[in-house]
Amino acid sequence: MIPLENYPYTDAQIQERIAEYTRKGNPYMDEQQAYRFILNCIDLTTLEGTDNRAVVEALCQRAIDFRDDARNIKSTAAVCVYPPFAAIAKEKLKGTDIHVACVAGAFPAGQSPIEVKLAEVRYALEQGADEIDMVISRGKFLEGNYQEVYDEIKAIREACAGARLKVILETGELKTADNIYKASQLAIAAGADFIKTSTGKIAVNATPESFLVMLDAIKQHYEKTGEMVSIKPAGGISDPDTALNFVSILANVLGDKWMNNGRFRIGASRLANKIFDKIQ
């Protein structure tokens, strides 16, 4: 088992840093550039029990329609759906650069045996998913069973070789900065391409505080190994000003190497139209 480090900042220091980074803003982009960047980083998502072919096809068309070459507006990064809809999304998005992402591995609770999780991941990939968004077993993590959490992530990583793996920590259930930092370290060590804050299915989703802690884990790993891990805040980012603040924190902690949709995503479907309307 990898040794897990404790988080080096207090809650007060977290708040001070968030205030500083949002005050500084984004040193790499003006506001209009940032809006275009944010739209291109969104994973446009539908994860409802009422989802069906028509809903998924309409979501895909919505992602396609954002693109406007004359105004230098790109489409969203991906469309994220449940596994039964991966093939529908893949067909609808054919010929575009929009990825198909699937939540898989007992999303959102993570409460299934690893064999069931792996079967769902493999099914999603067979149906055409380019990216898998899995969620860690929070119950196991909170009882201190870190090795099993690591082993599950690693097994899913191996099952989706060739596809991007986003590992959801569900930070609202981990609660403390130290827990979030340690869960980030576990996910990174097990091979996550992205670490992601939330499922969007509980009361507390992405917050600037949890996002900053995860960025610190990525930075610590990068400084130690030179390996770049990506990040995705998801859930609760529903207005342009909030999105701009998240991007400012990202820019100030990790720098311009992370200012692209291979390194940063936002799970915030309600945000997309609002951002698009801000672009001049």
C-alpha cells in the first residue's frame, strides 16, 4: 500500500488561498477566452431514471450545436450518459470530436461487488464509451480500508485500458480536507486519468474547498513524478461566475499546462447554455 500523506493546510488557510486566487483571477485568459474555455471543458450530462433514446439524442445534438467556427466557439468536451445509451451517443456524435463518457461501476453509490463493477465498465466500453466515470467505495474508505479502495480503482483502470478513467471521490461524503487529500492520493496512485469531485447525486457536490485540496494532491504528485493528472469538478456549478472562480483557482495552483479539456473538465450541464449566452 502506498503511504498516504496528511493534508498540509488548515481550513483557515484553505479559505485564505481561495480568496487570494479568486481575487487574482485567471492570469492566462481574459473573461471571453475563459467562457470559451469553460464551454469546451463541459461534460454535457444526463443521468436520470427517465433517460431514453430521444433524451440522449437531443443531448448529443445540443453538444454539437454549440460549435460555431465563425465565432471560435467549440463544442463541449463530452456527453456523459448511462451505459445502455453509449452506442446511441456514439452513433449520434460520429464525425465530431465530442467524446462519449459513461458512468459505470455501480454509480452513484459504489455499493456492488467488484465483479459487477468490472462487468458494467466492460459493457460500457463495448458499447462505445471513450471515457469511464467511476466512483470509489466511500464506505470502505471511511472505515480505513484504503487497500481495497486502491485495488478496486486499479482493477477498473486495467479493465478500461485505452479509455480515460475519471475517479469520483464524492467529496461531500468524505467531508474533511484530510480525507479528500488521501482519497486523491489513492486514486492517482491507482492510475486515475482524472480525479473528480462528485456524482451530482448528493446534497454537497463540488466546492472550491474540495477542489483546492484535490488540486494540491495533483500538484504534489506532479512535482514528485512529473506526471500530470487531470481534474473534474462536478455538481453544483450552475452559473458563469462560479465557473470562472473554479478556473481561477485551477490556473493559480496548476498553471497553464492544465488549461485545456484534456486536463480539465466540468460536470455542469445546467451551466452550458448560460456560458454560451455570455460569449460575444
